[in-house]
Amino acid sequence: MQGVFTYLIDNLGVKDVQFEELISLDADTLRQQSPVYGVVFLFKYPTGEKPSETPKDGSFDFEAAENLFFAAQTIQNACGTQALLSVLLNKEDQIEIGPQLREFKEFTGAFPSDLRGEALSNSETIRDVHNSFARSSPFVDEQQRLATEEDDVYHFIAYTSINDSLYELDGLQPAPISHGNCNFDEFPDKVIPVLQRRIGRYPAHEIRFNLLAMVRDLRLRARQIGDQDWLYREEQKRTGWQWENALRRHNFVGFVGEVMKGVVGAKLSEGDGAYEEWIKAAEAKTKARIEERKKKGEGEESIEA
């Protein structure tokens, strides 16, 4: 996701910012990426929970929306884009967000959160950039349904320091959630305990989380200190991201179909029931993998909230 998010904000006109995936959940690791403008956190959304008037951690700050950018999420499958915008549009004094996002923020400045969400979903620029990074899917499910407790639903939210307070920005909540005092320099130390408490509410076997830090373009730092090896690694990483993003947009159905025809033809040519035995072995392996996933608490479907 770090490559997708980095090039997504590049295409929105943001300058000198990238995303870095964090493997270790500790303040020192996050601080090494400084300056850190915020983090985007991916987690399994608890679809079976009932709405609450108070958050499980922190407190709703309904007045904060007048002094920061907060938008309600009005459409599905865009929470990742909305989460990164929640950081960007609150860091205009530190990040060059570009004319298009600046105009959008000025236009929606006096809107309540629900209208900001509608304006975000109706922004042609944001919608086109978001859709340009969507996975290619030749199969369209025309049956619309609400997610159940059996579905795996994933959701992105943002954490950032605004006006010397640590805020959790989640478009599915009625307001920003305050987690106490926090200036820009304190952010790595203050946000990690909040994330640890959130992860701690899940069963011990649940490991499907992802944390992305929004940081200054690491190539700039490499150039400043004259580290050519580091700069080369960062350029190679960008090349890899471009390749991965291109693959996301490619439709592989035709290619897979041809591969399958070739494999099946080879098995049929072996004769003596080789094809039937091959199918039985594949079915047995698939059943074993499904059972193993069930033991680990993993579902068979995943949905983005």
C-alpha cells in the first residue's frame, strides 16, 4: 500500500511526501522516519459492534471540526483515500498540498462534516485519481448487501497531531476523537500507545493490521547527507512501486485462461486418469488451507469499509 498511497498523493499534486510501511510498532522506529506528519492505520472493522455514544478510547471533540479538516465517510471503498486526505488537509502549513487540494479545502472550509464527505465523494479530481489506482476487476457483483459478522471488513483511519492535540480521524465516527495533548515532536511517542491499546482489544491470534507513516520524501534526506547508496535504494523502491501499481490496473483474466488451458492440456495428454488425480489433489489441498485459515480465525472473504 505504501507505493499506492505515495503515487496517489503525487497525482493529487502533493510535493515531497511519501508513505513508509512500519513493521515494528514502537516509537523509536516511527521517530526514525521524522518528520512524521501522521499515520494511516488499517484494521479489521468490528461489524458486529453496535454504535456507541462514547469511543472506547479517547473522547469525541465535536468543536474541533471548526478548527481542523474532518469529513464523514459517505461512500464505501474510499476510506484509504479519505484517511490520507485527513492528514494532508490538516498539514497545509507543513506540506505543499498543491493547488487542487488547496482549492478543495478552501471550498469546503465552512461545511459541516457530512457535507464535506459529500463534496469529497463528488470531487472529480479526487475520484479520478482514486479510481486510477483501483484494482482491475472483470467480474462485477451486482448484488449489493450489508456486511455481516462473518465477513472480513477492513477500514483505514488516520492519526495526526493538530493544534497540539493527538486526533484520531475516522469518517465513520461522528467527530474527531481526541487522545490528549500532543505536539508535532511528541507524535511518535504519543500515538504508539494509542495504537497498542487498539490492537490489544483484538484476540491474540489477530495479526491483520497495517501501519503506514506519512513522511518527508526520503530521497531528499539522502541527497542532503550525500548518501548515494541510500538514494539508489529509494529510487529502486520507487521503480518497484511503479511496477506494482501498473500490475494493479492490469486485467490478467485472459493470461490466466491461457495458462490454465495449457496446464489442463498437458495433464490430459498424460492419460491414465492423471487429470482426475490432479483435480482430487488440488481439492484436498484447498480444503486443508481453508481449515487452517479457520483455525487461525481468518475468514474467506475480505471487504473494505
